[in-house]
Amino acid sequence: MEDRGGSADRMGPFRVLFVCIGNSCRSQMAEGFAKTYGKDVLEASSAGLFPAAIVAPITIKTMRQRGIDMQGHFPKSLHEVSVPFDIVVNMSGYPVPQSLGRKIIEWKVQDPLGQRESFFQQVAAQIENNVMQLVMELRLNPPALAAAR
């Protein structure tokens, strides 16, 4: 990892895409956490391999309980987001096209769709922790992506 000067302002924030299957639960949660905790170092987007019709109501409820408003969020396909991204975080469990981003990170997060609310809470906590770690990494020791910009 290489320091890019310690300033997200100088070169702009990292563009980060969170991907899951339906863009209804996991990637939406990650986008919400990233926009809340990391807006100084990243611009968050999300998409799904096979987008659902709506963001799952339990996703919205779970995030609201954590103080994050999901108003305006809607499922998107990979074709609806502007590529390339600096970082793609893949939670789908399936390969994603390398053309999506300069760096692809795999997070093993179980799909909570169809599960109990307590499981959604567990998944949200895992994603929140992962997002916070990513944000801290970008703040303290940014990847050597800046040279490729």
C-alpha cells in the first residue's frame, strides 16, 4: 500500500461500488454505511447482478434502526452505474467483470433475503464493520490506486 499524500481532497475521493445479487439488501446496506461514515474519502454506489424490483423493506427498517435513511435508494444493474470504479466490493459470491474497477475486493457476507429480522441485524453489523474498516484503510493507508488515476 502506498500513501497518496494523505489528502482525499487533492485527487478527489475514491469511487467505490458495492455489488450483491439483487441490490436489495447487502450492497444497499454497504452503500448507506459508506455514505454515512466515509463521505470524506469515498463516493459510494451499489448495484446488483440481477437487480430486484425494490429495496427490501426489512433492509430499509434495519438501516433506519441504525440511523441511516435509505430514502431514494433503488436497485440498479451493473449496466446502470458509471465504470470504472477505483474499488469494487463484491458480496455476490459470483465473479464480477474485471472491467468494473481497478481493484476488486471479495467480502463473504451471507444474503439475508428471506431470513428473520435478527439475521438482517447480524448482516448489517458485519457490513457496517467491513465498511468502517475500508474507510479507515482509505484514510490511513490508501491503496496504490492513485498512481493509476
